[in-house]
Amino acid sequence: MPENEKITDQDKETISRLLLELATELDLHYDDEDMFALTPSFTVIKEGVKLLERLHTTVHPDVLRILARHNKAHQ
């Protein structure tokens, strides 16, 4: 990756905030029994979490909690 295309700390913060915003909205507006319909959205959230972890960036605990809620709804 060229030097001018590296992911900056601001980029990481933006990704983190976007994940939190999306996860929070899903958490607020959907009941556990409706979580199955959100699998495409949660797949994107999971990919974002993996990206942040690969970049050694802390994932907001609420994002992890909401992912756990989605996973629990699929057991």
C-alpha cells in the first residue's frame, strides 16, 4: 500500500464510530426474535470488528455486546 494510502488514526476512529452507530441502531430498534433478518448487517459489523482488531484498535464494548446478542439469538 502506498504511503499516502495508509489507514490513519482518524480513519480507525471513523470506522469505530460507524460500527458503534450501526450496532446501536440495530440494538435499539429490533427485538431478539427479529435478529435473524439482520444477518447481512451483522456480517458487515463482524468484518469491521475484524478489521479494527487487525489494526490493533480497540473495539467499543457496546459493539461486542450487541454482536453477542445477535449471536445468542442464532443459537
